[in-house]
Amino acid sequence: MFFHEAATLDEEIKTLRIHLAQKLQLQNGQLKKMLERFDVS
């Protein structure tokens, strides 16, 4: 039982990490576009 729960948690963490990485990449892109508008490099 414990091992199954640990494996399930591992999967959830993996999924959350992927989602977080995607979200950060998206936000990075949006920030870069905003900075380009103000011509800040």
C-alpha cells in the first residue's frame, strides 16, 4: 500500500513539474514580448 501511494505521488509531482515548466516558459515568452515593446534588452 505504501509503495503504491509513493508511486502515485511521484507521478503527480512529475506532472506538476511539467505543468510548472510549461507555465514558466509561457510567462517568459510573454515577458519578453512586453520588454521588446519597451525596447529593453
